[in-house]
Amino acid sequence: MSNALRTKGKSMVVWLLLALVILGIGGFGITSFSGGLRSVGGVGDTEIDVNTYARALRNEMRAVSAQIGQPIDMQQAQALRLDRRVQARLFGDAALDEMAARFGVSVGDDEVRRQITTARAFQGPDGRFNREIYRETLARQGLTEAGFEADLRRETARMIVEGAIAGGLPAPEVLVDTYTAYITETRSIAWIELTDTDLASPVPAPTEADLKAYYATHENEFTRPETRKIRYLWLRPEDLADEAAPDDAQLRAAYDARHDEFVTPERRVVERLIFADEAAAEAARDRLDSGAARFADLAADRGLTPADLELGEMTRIQLGRAGEAVFAAPGPGVVGPVDTDLGPALFSVTAILPAEETSFEEARAELAAEATLERARRLILERAPQIEDLLASGATLEEVARETSMKLARLSYDGSASEDGIAAYTAFREVAEQGRVEDFPELKELEDGGVFALQIDEIQPPAPIPYDEIVDRVTAAWTASNIHSRLLDRADEIVNAVATGQPLSAQGLITTEVGRLPRGGFVEGLPPEVSKVAFELEPGQAGVVDAQGRVLVVALHALHAADPADAEIAAVRETVAEQLSQSLSQDVVSMFARAAQETAGLRIDTGVINGVHAQMQ
């Protein structure tokens, strides 16, 4: 029988994401470094400063850490060849910088000044360049003004060289069409899922010999993990909640100190368009009032984008001299011309965000919880030295529990995390897993500000669970394994039948059809391997999916090429063309950089590089 099944991913978004995966993307950032060494090498007369290398490498490590969700050290970075990746990029840039210098490509002071003063990162609330913000931003990144401006000058010159080498390099049409066709192809499939009820006969009950043989050959399934018998002390902030609770005066003081957080004035989402003089501003206003132009049209006429106009959420005070006029507007619309420090301006109010106030009584519970937790953490810090002294003097955990607020407990720990209890804390699990019986207990900090100390009394190695204790488990495992094996045999029979020309629906089983499955899409409720197998088949073929403990048979009915005239497909093709063009341009630039390195001379000081790595351990 045929049932419609909803598919996921059949949209331009899936195709675009798949295109990005196929074509590749990347990123980078900065940090700071200090040391007595000056350069890790260079190309020709262009040196690569040791701090530049250290910042780039540290940032690469941070980027990878963010991707995998945990920090990596220098040893792991080298195993992933992140150092080589950074070196390749920096020496490639140095080669382009060297060629820019040899070609006489330079960037004047006016261009450097323009880039800095128009950068949004260096603008104040009034939208104008703010030198203090500029200095503070650079200082936070460990950069000087002179160094940053020199880097900006070099990068701009390098971009000019790159543009001359490979700017606007189009991807071959046949390559774009091939990639687009591959990405946007869809397939019509049918599938069935086999269960034990689809077998010709039920799996017979196992004999004692069957079970013992299975137990012997699958010992890893029936082995207890290493178990550690642990005594531990711990003290959490919530254990001191009663003692740390604040009084009303403290809560009122906390509320007053955070007044701006609880009382937010009215804000307006504003765009601003500045004019050279009052006449130009009035003429623009006349065009708006007559309906001859919209606010966005006025900006576009001057080569400005919506991002150039956007001020964001602004208070009356932040708007300065324009605040009174903008906030007098009864609703969204255009205000002005208004005289500002930058000249006459029109303001477009796109949204009004009313004032918000959370009263003391409304904020009381939140303030109390935060203050109690913070006070409890401080109390724990104050008591930590006494606990450490007791442990250092040889006091047992039981003695420390009697003399302090810490609680004593026991745990059989097998390496698994818990949703509650002390095994839910990463810090505890790390000490529990690395500790030895002979280790003395030490006070350690938990992620929430609590503390603990543990003593490992015994380490029980992994050991098989006696057969007699788990006969039921062995029976269930043997049965499931045999059913699964028979289902795979039945699936192979169906695949062979389809190969002889029999349709999947002729197998006497529930068959579900999917009209157009996109590449990279998936069928709701099924393992992703279904889509993978479907796109490996030819029309008229079937394949077996063995995934997530389930057995399915997938048959391919037809391939569907996308219509190039479709708007979504055209958008995908445009993205593919852009990505391929960028990839080809990068390849050409890389080839030029390698040639430049050979021509100008490449120097790599491995000693200095190793010194950087050593200091980053």
C-alpha cells in the first residue's frame, strides 16, 4: 500500500547548505603573545612578526575549540596540523605583501583614515568615529595604533594585488551546471521496514548451550566497567542558603545599584540620513511627502545601504540634539529635517519600544536568589582554608565532616555521568577517574562554586558479570541478535527480488513512497542512512539499510533533474557559481603566492616557531 510521508529538507536552504559543505568554508581571529624573539621567518624583505604568528595560532585553536565544544592544547593543535595551516596562510600573505611592495602598490594615508573612521567598531553612540573607543578596542586585542594601521595598510595593498591576480575570475559554466545538477537532483523512492512479524517463522527459544555460547563470544556486552569505591565530602552554595540569605536592606541596595537593568526608558529603532545642507534635506523631505521616493530610495540614490543608515535602538539622550524631535513623533515614520552635530538629517522611526520597569517587589525573588548564591559562594571561599588545613594535617574525611559544614557520602563510581548528585559535576568525575587509592584527599572546586574532597577506597577492575546473574539479559540479547540476523537475510531476499524486476510493493509488506527526496534531505522518523542509500542506487535497484538497530529496504523509482528555470534552482546556481569562483580565485592566488615565495626567497625559522609553541603549552 502507498502512504504519503512528509519529507524534510526539500527546500533551497538544504541545497545551499549542501553546496557550502561540498565547496568548503573557513574562518579566523586574534590574541596576544610576548617573548624575546622577533620573527618566525618571512618572504624576501617581508617579515612575519612572532606576535602575529602567536595571535593567529591561538585564534585558530579557539575557533576549533568552539567547534568541538571543548578547549584544545598545543599538542592537540599540532596533531590537527593547525600550526601548519596558520603558517601556510601567513607565509602566503607575506608573499603577496612582498609582491605588493615590489610592484609599488601602496595605500595612502587618506584611505587608511577613511577605513578606520568609517568602521562601525570604532564609532560612538552618535555614529561618529570615537578615538577613545578606537584606542580601547585595539588595546583589548593587544595591538597598538601604529601596528594596526600598518597591518591595515598592508592588507589593503594585498587585496589590490589579489584583485589584480584573480578578481572576478568566473567558474566554467559546465562546472557550475554539473555541481548545481548534482546538488538539486531529487529522487522518488519507496521503502519498507522489516520487523520480527515479517519473518516466515518466529525465532525458536534458545537452548542453554546457545545462551552460554553467546555469553562466551560477547563477553564485552556483559562486563561490569571499572568501579571505584569512593568516600567524599562536599559543600554546595545551596547548603548554606539559610546562613547566606540577605535582608531587605541588602536587597533594596542591590536593586538600586542595578536600577538601569530594571528600569529601561523608552527606545526607538531609528535610521538616519545626513545631508550636506538644509536645502538638500528639505528637497529630500519633499520627495518623501509627495510619494516620489521612500526613505530607502533616498539612501540608494547616494550609494548607501540600509546598514549605513541604521542606528538601532536609541534613547532620547543617546540621540542628542535630535532626541526631542524624534521622540515627539506619535508613531513610526520620518522626522525632520533635524539639525544635528553632523548636519541636517532625516530620521526614520521604524519601531517604538515602550519603557519597561520591574518593581522592587517583582525583582525581589530574583535578587534574593542571586544574592544568596553569591554570599554562599563567598562563605565557601572563606571556609576553604580551614578545610584545606585539616586535610593537610592528616584529618580523615569523617573528622573534617564533624568539624566543618561539609557533608560526607559514599559512591560506587563507574565512569558514567549523572543528572544529579556529585557525579553530575565534571570536576568531580575528572578527579574520581584519575585518582589512585594511595592519593591523599585534596580540596577541589566544583563548577557552581561548591567544593569537594574525595578518597578512593578501592578500584575494582572490569570483570565479567557471572552468567547466572544475567541469564535474562543474555536471553534477550541472543534473541535480538538472531532476529536482526534473520531480518538482514530477509532484506537481501527482497533486494534480489527487486533486481529481477519485481516491485517493492509486490512483497506483501507495507510499502511507503516518497515523491521527491532531495539530496541531503531525510525522511521523518527514519535513519539518515535511508537517504544515503537512496542516492547510491540506480533506478530499479534496491538496497538494505542497517542502522540504529532497524532493518529497512529502500528502492529507487526515478531520478528527477531540477528545472534550471525555477527561481529557487537559479538562486542555488548563483550561489554555486559564486562559491566556485571564490575557490578558483583562492587557488590562483595560492599558486601566485607559492611562485612569489620561490622568486623572493622563503625563510622559516623553525627554532622560533618551536619556541612559540613551547610558551603556548
